Amino acid sequence: MTVLPVPDAAIIVVAAGSGTRLGADAPKALVGIDDRTILRHALDGVFAAAPMQVIVVAPAGFEGDAETELRAAAGDRADLGRVVVGGDTRQRSVAAGLAALWADVRIVLVHDAARALTPSALIDAVTESVRGGEDAGVIPALPVVDTLKRVDAADVVAAVDRSILAAAQTPQGFPREQLEAAYAVAIASGAEYTDDAALFAAAGHAVQHISGAERAFKITVPADLERARHLLEDAAEPARAPRHSAASLPRVGVGTDVHAFGGEGNLWLAGLEWPGEQPLSGHSDGDAVAHAIVDALLAAAGLGDIGEHFGTAHPEYAGAHADVFLARTRELLGEAGFVIGNVSVQFQGNRPRFSARRAEAEQALSAALGGAPVAVAATTTDGLGFPGRGEGIAVTAVALVVAVQGAPVR
Ligand code: CTP
Ligand code: MG
């Protein structure tokens, strides 16, 4: 029989939260993404990394479920795994995990089960970085992409320089001795920290960061679960179109939309509000121009259609305006490895009189798409058809997208 070496690293996978913001009827870690739970996916990543002790911190009463997930993910390395019961704060859950460390462990990683799709390479990178460092903590972090503002109630008080900020992820890695000591101090003082790195730093230790991973995002709200589902679906069907030399060519997509005039309030069209104009009816704000653009972009990237991503099954988009739809669409394309080339859209309708606000509309739509040029045209139909009778608006959009080099092409 081969005797396997005892690993000198351990990972504490905290999964004891209730998942209030996700709002499912089970603890978050036990919610399914596809046919596997959040916890199972997290553990699949952990067991694909270099062997280490794996401590799963489970919600009280769900130890058995956690044990089942652990065994399934561990395969023939069940000897590495163990389940303990968590506490009523994340910090207490981590402390419960620390108490179960093997004597030989020198490096401890603390990881949110909620970061279910974290690549195993990131786990290894954190371990190696702690191993190669001088007793510093190591966290994965991503640059902040959004423009940040300091606010006070409704007022924007100041701009914040995002170049000096980074968004922290897990797993966060630490030298064991220092982490245990820092936890002992925190528990004795009753102080609660936002993450393990903050607790570790409060004890006077250095913390460094390495490059995080987009896929290490935390599943917090239902939209995050949706994002994880899409990422997994994409991996499961890597080719909706065959991979061949055409993959390097730009791709076009077409989208159309029709909305009838009706309802209360002002018209929303082409990303703008039109005071005094009759609104269009629809699940969201009825902005048929924005909806046709979304369909064209999704089609170009082979990502399905608007109903799939924003339909009535997604109540969070009820009443949403173009900027929300377009920004999310751009994000979906980005995740699938596409950048937007340009968009051309034309609507048929008697109203609104569009030309005076064309530049404003194009700018708003383009801004929501991260700056990709958007051209909007309007035409009447010589009194013919429903647009000509003033019953509604018909829109056609064409989008061009390009697969970024090295990205998966479907
Ligand atoms: N966690 C834990 N014990 C707690 C609270 C949180 O082990 N008492 C874990 C969660 O299971 C999760 C991670 O810490 O993997 C990050 O926490 P969060 O995303 O906030 O999860 P929840 O606390 O479950 O969610 P919510 O805050 O929405 O209730
Ligand atoms: Mg929480």
C-alpha cells in the first residue's frame, strides 16, 4: 500500500450561512446550480487543486448533506475531508474550522463555498504564494471596473479613485500559527471583521494580493446564481456553432421587436424618456429599440435571446430601463468572450419625432454598451401597417461582435 504524504496545507470551506439574500428554501450552500449544489461545485474545485486537508463548515442540522457532498467531490481522497458545524457568524464558522486542523498543517486557506466556480488554479496560486512569502497573508483580488462615487443620501459627494482599490475574493491564505493567534485575539475581544484578511491585518500582519479570477465571484443574490448557471451551461455545450476558422471572423446578429402603444406614464424609447409621448406597453419599460438591440447582440454571440435572459421569469427586470438591459447584455457577452463591434438599429413609427434627440439617444445606448458605436434611425411607413396607423412601433437591430483572442468561441 502506498502511504500518501500528509499535506502541509488545509482549506476551510465555510458553508454554514443561511443565504438570506439568495432567498432559497435551503441553506445557500445546498442550493443547486445545475444538478450539483453550490457546495459540491466549490468542493469539486478544491479537490482539483493540490491535495490538502479539506474542512467543510456546515450549517447545524445539515452535516449529513455536507458529508455526502464532500464524499462525492473527494472521490478516493475522502481521507482528506471532514465536516464540522459552523457558528452564527462567518467568523465563528471559520473558528470552528480552525479547531479541526491537523497538527501537520502549516498553511491555511479560508474559502467561501458561495464562490462555487472558483478555479482550482486560483486555490493553488494562493497556497503557493503563502508558501513562498514571509508570513504574509495572501488574498486574490480583482481591479474595480465600475466608476465609484462617495455618496451621502441622494447626493454624490465625491469621485473615488478606483486605481487604488481592489475587490477581495477567496480563498484567502495565511500561515497557520499567525492566523490562529489572530483569531484567538479577535474572539477574545469580540471584534467582528469583514473578512479573514482584515482580521489578520488587525493583528499586525502583512497581507498581499494576487490576481483574482472572474469565476471566483460570490453567489449572493438570485442573479448571481443565474450567472453561475449560464457559465456552466456554456461549458457543457462548448459549441453551438462548430469551432473552425470562421471563429476568428466577426459575427453578426439580428433582433426585432414590436410594442403596442398603451399604458400610463411617459414613453421610454432608445434609452430616453419622452415626456408627453404615449408609452409603449411591455414587461419592462417597453423600450423596443433597446430590446431589439439586446436580441441582436445575444444572437451574434450565440447566447440565445432576450426572453431567456430577461423574460417574465426574471422579475428583477420588470420596469427596468435600457441601460440595465444593455449593461447586463454586454456583461453576458464579455463572459462568453465577445466584445461589441457596433450596433445599427432602425424603428418604424409615426411618433416620437426622433431626429432632434438622435445624438442623445445614440450616446445613451452607446454608453450602456461600454462605448460601442450605436446608430439609430427612424422612419414612417407611409401610413401602412400598424406603425402607419399609429398603433405601435416596430424595430430592427443588427449587431456585430468579435470574439476576443483566446476566448471560448461557441
Ligand atoms: N458563512 C458561514 N457561517 C455563517 C455565515 C456565512 O459559514 N454564519 C459562509 C457562507 O456559507 C458563505 C460565506 O460564509 O459561503 C460567505 O457569506 P455570505 O455570502 O454572506 O453567505 P450567507 O451568510 O449564507 O448569505 P446572506 O448573508 O445573504 O445570509
Ligand atoms: Mg452573510
